[in-house]
Amino acid sequence: MEMIEISGLLLLLLMALLACGVWIAIALLVVGFVGMQFVAGGIPAGAVLATTIWGNSASWTLAALPLFVWMGEILFRTRLSEEMFRGLAPWLNWLPGRLMHVNVIACGLFGSVSGSSAATCATVAKIALPELKKRGYDENVSLGSLAGAGTLGILIPPSITMVVYAVAANVSIIQVFLAGFLPGFLVMALYSGYIAVWSLLNPTKTPPADPPLPWREKMRESANLIPVSLLIIFVFAALLFGWATATECAAWGVAGSLAIAWWQGALSWPAFWASVMGATRLTCMIMLILAGASFMSTSMAYTGIPVALAQWVDSLHLSPYALIAALTVMYIVLGTALDGLSMIVLTTSVVIPMIKTAGFDPIWFGIFLILVVEMAEVSPPVGFNLFVLQTMSGKDSNTVALASLPFFFLLVAAVAIITVFPQIVMILPELAYGN
């Protein structure tokens, strides 16, 4: 139990630092440094810090993040935000919550292209938040839906997190991709359902519906979506058919965004420079937090805390459903201190034998794990999507965390649903490859 106690102390230290207003990245670095003091053998923390930050920053895969952020900055400075809402508004006018559903739809579409939760959340928030605020929609529900829907970047294939799990668990990457589609649609339906119910219960906080438009007008308004839809389809097709890697697709996305901005007459030198500087600021913020998170993850790996937690759960000899419940709690706790990829890499080798013994399919468990990683993205104190939205909205961390809480519980509900009805996950892989 010594490792469990150490993990509790480190979590309390992290929460204390964040409560004192210490920068998120610095707090993560401090906790990582303190964690290294519990490592036997006197491994120098400074050397680990240098190699970890360089190793995680010098990543070809990670190069997609600033490019997707820049893509969003460019599109934000075109008329895309106005045109996206004008194009979708006539079709969503009848639905309770109306344009707040754009957050869910846009995150689902962009998540299928970017494969990154942070890039999805940042890009759609940059476009949607100002437009929803201007139209009078409730800001807390807007922030919460963006925090939750931003996680679709790692659930809707293709996803870097899915690739990492498939390699770590020695299962088919394509089968994991296929398994993610229906749970992705399930989560989108849960989010939209919550927005609709909330709007019915709070009619005074939703702007009045726009006057109904005839079919011809609806189609004319939707034509505004054609340029960006073609861009998303092109980037997605290039990734799906293997024409380009995720980073190359991000570069094509930037080129396409510049082309759209030029076509709309919005590509002036001041707008171009503003997009570069906006992307630089946001990327620096994200990269600094990633550096702190990677060092703390490495520190946790040296102490053996993730493996100790998994072995402790295994020692309880739980029933299959109780095991899933215990693993859910374990991963939520780990998610307060580790990024999703580290959680998967550090625990898969210990957890997979437990899962197989309990009778769960490793393909199914991969989607379960992705959903729990999504919870970590929106759970305080270190939910990464919360950091992104806190920076972009100017709100304090408590406001953003409280706004995202309902969507966190919807992810818990999604885990319960796929546990009771595993065919939601398994039907597409089984249709494609058999049982």
C-alpha cells in the first residue's frame, strides 16, 4: 500500500499548488520532481527532466497539433464562424437547444480529422464560443458541451490514442478503429440529448427560434458550408486511405484554410499575422503543459504507482462488472495525474490479462479505455480540455470544471451502456472480421 499512499500525497500536493494559483505546467513539474525523490537508486531528476521533455517535444506526431490549431485560427478569421451557424441554424431550429448542438456536431466532424482532443476542443471553441455568446446562449452550457465534445477527437477514428492502445495490447488497429464509430455516435447522442433536456427545463436561457425558412432558403444557407465541408472531407479521406499521415493532413488543412480565406477575400496580411501569433500563443501554452505532464508521467512510471494500482485492483478478485467499476475509478484517479497515452502505456500490460480472465474482449476494452481517458480530459484538477477552455474563455478553472461536470457524468453513462450492451462496440468489428 506504500505506493498508493505516495500517489495520494502527490495528488494532494498537486491540488494544493493549483489552489494557490501556481501555473499548471509548473505545478506538474514540481509534482514530478517530488515524485522522483521516492525513486530508489538515486536517479537524477534533472537528467530525467531534460530527456523526457526533449523526447516528448521532438515528436513528428505532435507536429500535427500546432498545425491544426493554426488551421482553426485561419478559419476563425474568415467568415466561417458566421457561415457555419447560418448553414446549420435552419436545420437545428426545431431542436431544443438549437445552435448549441453545433458544438457537438462540429467537434464530431473535426475530431474525425484531427485525432486530437486538444486540437478539436481548441479549434471548435475558437469558432463557436464568440458566436454563441453573441447570439445570447448560456455560456456555462456552451463551455461544458465544448469540453465534453472536444474529447470526440480521440474516440471517433482515426485516433492516435487508439493506435497506441492497439500496439500496447497487440490487437488489430483497424478493428479498434471500427469499434469506435458507434460509441462515438452514442456519446454525441447523449450530449445532444442533455442539451435538449436542459433547454426544455430552462426555456428563458435559450434565445427564441429564428423564423422558419422554406426549403430553397435552407439549401441556399447551407451552401455556405460547402468550402469547409470539402476541406474536412479531403483531409479525412487523405488520412483514411493512407495518402498522408496525420501531420501531413494537418499541413494540407492549413493550406486549404488559407485557400478558403483567400477565396473569401479575408486573407489580408494583418489577418495572416494575427492567425500566426494566435496559433503560437495557444501552442506554447499547450506544449508547456504537455512538457510538465510528460515529466510527471515519467516520474509516476519510475515510482511504479500505476502498476501498483493495477496490481492492487487485481488482488481484490472482483466479479467482471465490479472489476470494470474498479478499473473505471482507478483510471479516473490516474487521469488526475497522467495524460491518456501514459495511462494506456503504463497499465495495459498488467490490466489486459485481468480483462481476458474476466471474459472481456480486448477490442471492447480498448473503447472502454478510450472513454475513461475522455473522462480524464474533462475531470479536474488536470483535465486538459479544461485548461484549453480556461485559457480561451478567460473564465476561472472552477467555472469551467463545474460547466463540464454534467458531460463527465454522461461519459460515465456511456461506459455503463457499453458494459451492459457490449455489441454496440463489437458489432462492426465482428461484421468485418467475424467473431
